[in-house]
Amino acid sequence: MNAASVMPGGLKELSTDDPSLLREKFKPIDKTSLSEEISRQIMNLVSSGDLTPGQKLPSERELCTRFGVGRSSLREALGCLTIVGVLETRVGEGTFLALNRDKFMGKVLEWRVATERKNVENLMKVRLALESETAANAALQPTREQIEELEKLLARMKNSLKQPVQFSAADAAFHLAIAKASANQLIFDLLTMIRSPLEEGIMQIGSWPGGSEKAWAEHRRILDAICNRDPESAKSAMRDHIGEALKRYMRANGEGQAHD
């Protein structure tokens, strides 16, 4: 590796084996939170497309030189981005932008829902808009296999009414199965990414007396409409279900008087 030389302004020139597409993209850091600014720059490169899935980052030494920071600040930033799924470290090879972007989005949504209760409500409102149409599409031409899968999941829900973890898992799987049956890959991917916070929200909703039993009955109406190939009824049943689930969530969190 060629030795680094000093550029005007005190910034050191990187060695000639620095990846050419990223060479001038990293800038010196002068913020109070060094690791936060490093993370921000890397995420900006991801957003702009300069850093693409599977692409290797320069070595730690070269990144420290380019950012103008110490190794501890750099490792803190890289470690945080690795935990949330943006980066991945391969032993003996280096650090790469992760290939699985869904993991990153899922982690971000999990974190937002876990740290702010209002985000569960917002998540339910987004689902209200998206899943009503999903149910309608699933009711257009459902296959026998799709209906059988939904019936199995509904049976699992009924058999686990007093088991919150199992019930919430079956509930979330039911919604995923409808999204898959609707042939809308984008909504299916979105629900897959938010499955963990979705299940957590369902468990909180089920903590309200009779919540699980009401949820099961609402799912039964959704499936009946799909079986009858009735898109409008399926849409209405899904809208009513998520709307009622949102009310139960708000009641379970002490906000029910204004929403009953």
C-alpha cells in the first residue's frame, strides 16, 4: 500500500487502492458527536446510491484518515450501523454494505415503535389505509390453497385465545397471508418488515378484556368475505377490524374515553 501524503488543509490523501467511487465522498468530521456524523455520512452515501448493497468500504485506517477521526469513534459508528443491519462485517475481508435492506428497515421500524407509543397508533392508521385494499384484492380470485392457509391461521388464533404470544403470531401471519394472496408484493414486503412491532401491538391490544375474542370474530368476517369472493365486504371488514383494533389499543393505554 502506498504511504499517505498530506493534502492542502491537512487532509491526508488516501492510498491508491481506495475504492474509486467512494474516494472523495468521505469528508472530515467536525461535529460534537463524531460517531453520529460518520453514520450520517455513510447513510447519505447509501441514499444517493454512491454506496450500493454488497459494496466494500475502505479500510478502517483509510476511513479514519478521510473522516479525520480516531479509530474508536469510527468503530462506534460502524458498530451501530452493523447492529441495525446497514453494514455487515466479514472476517478477513472487511466491512460491506449489507445485501439485505429489509433487515435495516425492519430494525428502524422496530426501534421507532418501541421508543414512542404514538408510532403504534400511526402504524395502525397506515395499515388501515393499505390493508383494506389488500383484503379487497385478495377476495377477487382466491385460490383453494390460499383459503385453506387462512382457515388454518384462523384456527390457530382460536386455539390460542388465552396465549398472547401465539395469538399475536397467528394474527400477524393471517394479515401477511392476505397480503400475499392479494398479489401486492410491496404491501407484503412492508408487513414482513414490520412483523415484530405488529405482533407487539397485537399483544397489547389483546390485553384488553375480550380483545382477542373480538379480534378473532373480526378475522372470521374478513375471511368469510374472501371465501365469498366479495371484495367490498372484505374491504369493509378489514377496515372495521383495524379501526376497532386501534380503539382497543388506545383503551389499553388509557386513552379510551375519547375514542369509545
